[in-house]
Amino acid sequence: MHISAKRFHSGERASLRVCRPSMNDPQPIRILSVDDHPLIREGIAAIINKQPDMLLVSQASTGSEGIQYYREHRPDITLMDLRLPDLSGIDAIIAIRSEFPEARIIMLTTFEGDVEIQRALEAGARGYLLKNMPPRELVDVIRQVHAGKKRIPPEVAAHLADHMGDEDLTAREVEVLQHVSGGNRNRDIADLLCISEETVKVHIKHIMDKLGAQDRTQAIAIAVRRGIIRL
């Protein structure tokens, strides 16, 4: 995404466009941007402000701000980052849609793990876009989602299809794997989870079987890539 815009502050509520449509013109698509990286927010603002049919109404740098500003502005489209400093973009989507079921939210992120994509779609995201896409694709998807369509790029859909039918890790297996990624031994994990060391070994065997991993290190790498755990 090309970055070339004047600097805006997080949480800015004022309209960021100079010209407003006349009473006879169609109303612009009102957009809320939620991202904790200032340069990304500026890049999004630069792209949107060049579109005659779009209006950036507010920007937020945390999930909590995103929820608050959605209530205040009721945007037509919300661009939501996946990783935010206080709560995940997925949690923010769930919170917004619990109050506003018709909210149209596009997940905009650098992460393409199939598990995170699936979680975002299940939470109600109407699109899932990667930040390295051309600006033209961003505005096209905004218009399509505003028109009531859903949009997932072919490469993201293919990534989902690659793991269609894969057996999911259980919540306990994810918990065990997260502890493994922290460098804990089986005995340490058993103590942390109040289970036997033998049970930990069984969980790790199931984890490796489900992920198709040859060892613990590969299991961690696959799980991080797919968005199952975070380091």
C-alpha cells in the first residue's frame, strides 16, 4: 500500500474531505478505519480521500476505540485490523455486530492464516483483504461490500480451501501447544495445566498428527502460520 498523505491523529472524528457532495449527488460511502499503525492509517486515508464517492469519517487505533467510534458515526463500511493492542479485530467485530447486526466490516491485515480467516468470517466480516494489495483493489472491495456483496480474494479463498476438512485442534491442544511454543518441557506443561505428564504427551502426539508435523518445532511453525497460536 503506497503511503503518501498528510498526518492524521488517532481517533480523529472530523470529516477528512475538503469537498462535500451537493444535495443532488449520491451520498458518499462513509468509512471508519481501525488500525494501530499510524502509517497504515495515513495510507488508507490517502487512498479513500482520492475517491469521489467515499468519505473517511473517523480513525481508531484500538479495538475499544473502534467500537466507540462505530457507535458515534455509524459508518457504512469499517476497515478492521486483525491485530490490535487491546483486543483482537475479531473480538471488535463480534462486539460491534452484537449491537449492530447489519454492520459491514472488512478485515484488513497482513496475516493470512486459514484459522484466523475462518474466525473473522464466522464473526461476521464481509471481506478479508491483505495490506499488500493494490489500492485499486481496496476501493473496489469497499464498493462491493457496500453494495451488499462479500469479497475474499482468490488467493485467500485458495488458502482456506487447502485446509478444508482438516481436523481442528481442541481448546486444550491449543493451550498445550501455546505452552510448548514458550519453551516449556512436558513436565512444566503438566504442572501448569494440572494434568499428568503422560496426558501432555498424548496431546502433543494428537497435535502433530492433526497438523502433519514431524516434531514440536514444525508443529509450532505450522500453527503460527495458520493463525492457531501466536508467539
